[in-house]
Amino acid sequence: MKEYNIIRRDRPNQHGGGVCIMVISEFYGQRVEFKENNRFDSDLCEMIWIDIKIGDQDILIAGIYRTGYSQEMDNALFNSIKNHCESTSNNILIFGDFNLHIIENPTAPTECEFISLIAECGLYQMVDQPTRYRTNNTPATLDLILTNQKDLINTITYNAPIGKSDHCVLSVSTQIIYTDSNGLGNGCSQPNFWKANYNEIANSISINYERIKNAPTTIEKTNEMYLILNKAIEDHVPLSKPSNKTNKTPWIDRNIKKLLHKKKKKWKSFKKYNLEPLYNNYKAARNKAIYELRKARSDYESKIIKNGPNAIHKYIRKNLKTKSNNFILKSTDGNLISNPQDVANIFADHFVEVFAKFPVNEPTPLLDISSRSHNELTNVIFSTTKIMNTIKNLKDNGCPGPDCIHPLIMKKCSFEIADSLSDLMQSSMEEGVVPDQWRNAVSIPIFKKGDQKRSHKRKPSL
């Protein structure tokens, strides 16, 4: 099988058995890196763990076969799974024939222990159909797929067994979105509104106010206002380039690093001599390290919560295993679409379909509201004072809309901007014209569930 690189673990001293992971050879050297991870392996278990790096995404993948010959083997297997899960913050995918009836009737102690292990490690079991069929036997779900991120799994197909096997072949589709470190959009400079010179911005708006006031129409007033604001931003808001260096575990200080190092030493000592007292020493060091690690993370997250919702959302986005800023969709003919413009068109076509359609050529029926209407919009005044008070209630840390005008600029220059907005909004009301810039909004496709590559599995949100 020349087209594959095979990572294998054969069953010793006998023909047949063992596990392997096969990687298509052409993946090597094309933004994809593979490395065997055997930190917590045991000679008693048939399993392979490998680290895969795709762009900036790291994934831990395991292939496991549980023989179930002894409690000692089960303990070694469960400890390996637990240690691997606790030692990484990356995506995890575990595929295996566990020979455990945890779906149909989990009554045996080993099955209950395995269910507790899955919960403790924060894993999800994704197989929802029987995978082993045999005449006169009840179909059983023995082959499992475990992951710490449900969104990693798009679809699972249950295919016919290979050869004389009585186990289904599970074909799994995953979607991994990564950022190309050499991409043009990586590390682009962004305006840093927190370091802007707002005195100069306010002065620029005041000097050019007459241009907005003297513009004859609402559309021209709007265009003038955005020209002035964008020029002020360009001249007086510095650019900052985000750093590519991020600390994924800022709560790990020197003390915790010492505890983790001590745990590692105790484990090596136990593996070397295989004595029960040494294993007890390792467990004590492990439990101490886990306790302090969880406490440190909890304290760190408590501080973030005190800093407000934006800090919380930033922390959550940073720690998401699956990124949602890029999309790969599947067209109706089965082709994968990754071009941003094509993806946007597919979403637009789908979102148009799900909304109610009204006949284009038929006039819209008018409602008779004369008997219910008592107030008329004949004398609406957009005073400078009201607009200024509204602007002052904006959130400093809010995000700018499609016009890229940050709310911090609005607040810091509220006195100067309020006059221009008052004149513009009054003109809009009198002419009955809404500027195009106010009609635009950012629509984000939010994933619901199912296959992420299907546009109908997402809904629009503003």
C-alpha cells in the first residue's frame, strides 16, 4: 500500500491482531504534520496515539482495540485515555472497538467505569447505531467514536463489513478549519481605537461640519459625513498588528510547572520499576497537580468574568476547538466550495429561500388603520441634545458595524458628531430617504447541528 504511510502496533508473538493508523502519503509536507504520541502508552494495550498538525490546528487521534482479557488491561487502557485527555487542550478524536455494551445495557462494572471515564474526560460518544451484527445475536454498538468537540464530526456512515468481519465500517467526515500561517490575511494591521487622538478627530469633525450641513440632499450629506470620519480615522487612529504568539494556558505558573514536572518524574520511576509504592507516589503527585491546575484555571476564569462580557467572549473564542471564521460548503452537485465569494452567494441564496416570498408585480395591500391611529409623524425633531444623550449610552467595547465607525469614536466625539447627525437625520425624515450605509448589516451564519458543509444547517443572525 504505497499510497499510505502506516503507523502500526502489532500483537506480539502471534499472527493477526493489533491496530494501525493509515495516513495518505500525499498529505505529508502539505501543511499537515504527523507525530506518534506514546507518552502514556502501555504494553498491555493495543492502541496508537498520534498528534496531527493541520495549519494552526492541533488534533490528537487514537486508534484503540480493547481485548477485555483482564482488569489490569482495562486499567491500563482507561488510565492512558485519561492521561492523554488531561495533558492536552487540543481537539481529540478516539476511534476504537471497545467491546463494551455502554449503549444497549451498561450493567457490568467495567462498562459503568468506562461511562464515568468518558464523562470525566469531557468526551462525547458519537456513534448512534449498532456496529456489530451476527445471526441470532442482538445487534450491538461495540465500535465507538469519542471526541471532545461535537462539531468536529459532520457525518458518520455505516458501511458493510470488510471480508468476513461482522463489524460495520464506519466512514467519518470531519471539517477542520485552519488558518494558513503564510496567508495574506494573517496578522493584518487593525485600527487601535483605544490609542486614537480624539482631540484631533473632534477638531477635524468641527472644521468640516459646514460641508455636511451645506450638502443639498440626504445622500450627499451621508457621503460627506463618512468621508470626514474615515479621513479622521486614517489620520489619527494608529494601526496595531496582532501578535501571533499566544499563551494558551496563562494560568500555569512556575509552581504548577514544578508539580507537573514532579508528576512526570514519578511516572517515569513507576514505569521503570513497576512497583506498587511507586505507582501510589505517582497517583499522589498526579492528583496534587490536577487539583492545583484546576484551581488555577478556575481563579483565572473568575478574574475574566469580573472584566465583563467582552472579555468572556474573547476568552471563549480563543479556546474554541473549531473555528468558524472560514467556511467550506458542499454544493448541490457534491463539490466542496471554499472561495469566500462563492460561499457567501450560497448562504445568500439559501437565506433568501427560507424567508417568505411576496409577489413582485402585485401591489402590497394597504391596511386600514385610520380607526386605530391617533398620532401622526408630522413633527419629529431630532435634537442635538437627544442624539448626544443616545450616543453617550453606547458601549465603549462594542463592535463597529459595516461602516467601520467604532462606538468609541461616537462617544469621545459625541458633541461634534451630534450636530452632524441631527442635521442628517432631520433631512432623512423630511425627504423620506434612508442612506444605503444604514441599510447594511453583518449577517453571520450560525451553525445549528448536523453536517457543517450544508448551508441549510446554518441560520442567519445579525
